[in-house]
Amino acid sequence: MLRVATLLLVLGCAAPAPTIQTQDAKKGLSGFRIDPAWPKKPANVEWGQIPGVTVDKDDNVWIFTRANPPVQVYSPAGDPIRSWKPEGYGRAHHIRIDHEGNVWVCDIDVHTVSKHTPDGKLLLELGTRGKTGADEKTFNKPTDVAVTPAGDIFVSDGYGNTRVVHFDKTGKFVKAWGKKGMGPGEFDIPHGIGVDSKGLLYVADRSNARIQVFKQSGEFVAEWPHLLVPWSIWVTKNDEIWSCGSSPALHANPGAQTGIPPLDQVFMKFDTSGRLLQLWCPPLGVMGQEQKPGETCWVHSIAPDSKGNLYAVDIQGHRLQKYVAVK
């Protein structure tokens, strides 16, 4: 299966076309079409680089952007609902919503992961604002956060550090694991993290071009190597693992960081064993040029809604887009 998936990437995604469709093992022939009219962004609202997107229980779409206001919320129809600026905001990275509806944001400039009410009130802050480190109280550019139904908090930490940090529901440090490297349990930019219904953690080990799977104790379970350069992780309620990024591209950029700049753009869905269920290749936009509907340029995060639609945000394209599920 790994070799088959890699071949799909090499043959199908290096030069993708807007009409590509893929075989979903569960649903038959399926894919996506872009909705170019979604969302209805107000004229006075900026987007800029958008690293984070998430969807809540009502299918409202939340983004965390490197512009003002940083947190923006849109309805399923694309109407703006609310926006706010986190206390002490520095530079956006990821946004998540836990099982209680609290909003979590990761800030790579002030080195914090913070929990908020839906209207922006600060409830909890992990890390020490403005200070870097690798101990119980500091991060170094944390990239993402996963919160279990029991309230346990797992942070991928991230750009400056190469570890996963575990806190209990009160924010008390439990443990950390990981170091820079390519072996099991080692990382090179742990860029995203998610948790499934059985409590397994999935880490987007970006520059190692793999997804790693762990128990909450930090015990290594598995790796899914060389399928993509993963930039984000999303685990559905049915334990389908979505990731986005690009094909492994060291051959295209000798000596460069894996996947920078990306060779192409891919959205991939796996089951919990790493079996590829669906592959979608949006066209790669040209950096510095006007982006066409459906193109992504350095896609950073994706999030599905309850109907199977996908929402994608990118860094160079400065956009939030809706890919509508079709058969």
C-alpha cells in the first residue's frame, strides 16, 4: 500500500488538474469541486497568511490568520459571524475547538498555546509569553494542540523544539517526549497533531515526510513514511485521518527543507492503520501571482465539515476556500 500510494503521488499529483477525481475505498468515485463564491468576506476584513482552520459542531468555520482580526468565524453559508484578537497576540499558527466548544490557538511569536471562550475570553495559557525554552513552563514556537474528551492537552512544539508536550486538563505538566532526528519518536518539525477516539495521537512530522502514531504515554506505535510532507492533521469522528501538504520533494530541491517550496499540493485521507482512502490534488498556485479558484499555494491546514466538504487555508495564497464534496 505504501508503494502504491507513493506511485499515485508521483504520477498523479506533480502536475494536478482541477478535474482530478480519486477512488474512495468506502464511497466509490468521489472528489471535490470548488465553491468560488464562498465565503462572503467583508471588504474591510484582511486575510493575509492563513495557517489555521477548524470547524465546530455546527459546521461554522474558524480561521486563525496573520492579519486583523486574527480569529474569524464564518457560517456554513459563508456569512461572517464574529471575529476577535487573542490577548497578547503575536503570530498565528493553528486553531482548534475542543469537545466543550472552547477555542485553542497556537502562537509562534509569543510561544504560547491558549484556551478561550468562543467570544475570545482567555481561560488558560500554556507556555510563558515572550520566553522560549524546553522545560515544563516554556515552548519554542508551538505549532498545534490536540485536546482529548477527558481534557488532556497535547502540544506539538514545534519549530524551535522537536517534541510533544502533555498537560492535564488543568494545564499541569505531565511529560514530554521527542528529540531532533529521524528515528521512531524523533522529529524534524512536528507541525500538527490530532487524537482519535481510542486516544492514539497522530503527529505530522513535516520535514521527515511522515506521520507518526503514539500512545498518550509517548510510546511509539507506527510511522507512515514517504507518502506526503504533512502540514496538518485532522481526525474525524469516524477516525478518518486527513492530512494536507505536498509530495516528498527533496529531489526537486537538493539541500532544501523538505517540501519548501512544495512540488505540488495534496489532500490525503487515511484509516487508522495508514491505509490511503482518498487522494485529492488541488492545482498548485504560482507564488506572487493572482490565485485562481481551487488553487492552493502552500496549503497549511484543512478541515472537513459534517457533510464531507473540505475547508483549506494557505500561506502564499492568503485564502480560505471551500471544496464541496461530490460523487
